[in-house]
Amino acid sequence: MVSPELLRRYPFFSSLNDEQLAALAMVADEKNYPKGALLVKENQPANKLILLLEGDVDLVYSGGEEGSVVNALVGSIAPGEMLGVSSIIEPYIYISSARANTPVRVVELDGPAVRALMQVDKTMGYVLMRNVAAAVLERLKYTQVELAAARA
Amino acid sequence: MVSPELLRRYPFFSSLNDEQLAALAMVADEKNYPKGALLVKENQPANKLILLLEGDVDLVYSGGEEGSVVNALVGSIAPGEMLGVSSIIEPYIYISSARANTPVRVVELDGPAVRALMQVDKTMGYVLMRNVAAAVLERLKYTQVELAAARA
């Protein structure tokens, strides 16, 4: 587990109360990955919700071909941002891969445990869903801008 | 207002109870727009959450230039799907424009009223946020695929 105080520092978790932060901290672990590691893999079951503490992460997409090497950059994640958000959004399948661009330090939360907590505590569910929806919308906005530029 | 039974038929609203559907129906209206109408406008305050009943809608993006004509197709909406989802996701600004490709029939829900209802009834807030997050993630997935193809 991690300290609830660690989570509290980040905007994604800042609207939660002490009890809610403690519950999330119990299903979270801090981890380190080397440069080049794949933190999450496209089309795989989404079981980890990840807070990036240090380092840079690229979101890459294979183009959908079976077994193809990931190749198209479709986004990037900066420290303080979340990745693996598909772990708490149906159908719980990662839509892209996340590759460490540098050595990274992260907090990994157990996706099924977070889903269960949100189901039991609907207020926590509302707050986290509101935050995750805002994060995905922001990423959609960025991706639309990139798509419009690529097609211009 | 519209009939709560009308809303109940659509997946976006199907997990809500009678009281919640009745509350949403009270802040909703059915409307028709001609082909070519702009249902929502990029960068404008997002005050309408829209369920498309009939017709086809394109999501278009200007490329971000001040006063530029909308020009890049970044998505499309089919009957039964929601648009204007930015109306219930912070910062409540539309990220693209929605243009009717055919005559369309829609249900328009008052965005600020829906936000207020979700704030008061956190269970409704959780359900709608869960559904809207899934809708935005699906659109992000589609847009990433298009971006990867455009860059290939």
C-alpha cells in the first residue's frame, strides 16, 4: 500500500475524504520501471489504474493489426497525470499501449478493487468518474487537434 | 419536457430508476433541426446534453484558428448516441462542433440542470458519469485509430 497523503497531493484524488483516500491507498503500490517498459498493453484486460509520479510516458497505438509492433504516437503522459484509465471504464480493455520514455516511478492501483469501491461508495464513484471523464475528454480534445492537423 | 419512457429506451439512461428518469425528463425537450444546422459549437460554453433520436451528425474541428471555418471531420454520431457530452464534464466547453448531416430529431437536456441533479443525487451522478466516461473513451479510441491511420 501507499500513504493516503501521497494520493491527496494529486488533483485526481483531491476531492476525496480521509476514509476514501485510505481505502484507495490500501489497494495501491508504488513501482519503478526502466526506460522502454510497457506499462499497459493495447487490447489487454485493463487491471491497473496508474498515477505517474516521475518520468515521461508515450501512448502508442499499433494501427490495430494483429501482432503488429506498436508504432503510432497518439499521446503522452506527464507527471501527476493518470494512465490506464480504461481500468475503471467499461469494457475495461486498454485502448492503447503506454511505454516509458524514461525510467519512471508510478503508483499502481488495483483496477477491480477500485471499481468495487466505487460501486459500494457512490459518492467516491461520482468523484472519480467525474475526474476520469475530464481526463479522457482532455485527451480526446488533444487527439482531435492532432487528427485535424494530420488531415490538413 | 419529454416522457421518462422515451429516455428509458436508450442505454445511456437505462440504469436509472423511475424518480431519476422523471427528474431528467423535466429538464429535457424534443427538437428538430434542418440539414446543415450546427447543434453545438466548438469552444462555446457547453449548456446542452443531446441524445440523437433520428438522423446523422458529424463532429467537426476548425483546426483551432480564430474565426476559421470548421473543416476537419473528427467523428460522427449515430441515432441512440449522445453528443454535447462536454456539457456535463469540466470545464464545460464544447471541444468540437456538431453539424447535422441530414434533418435530425434530438432530445436536448439542460446541461446546468443535469449537473445540479448529479451533484444532489450522487448515485445518479455516478451512473451518468460512468456512462459518459464510456462514451468519451469509445470516441477517443475511434479518434486514435483515425490518427494512427492518418500518420501511417
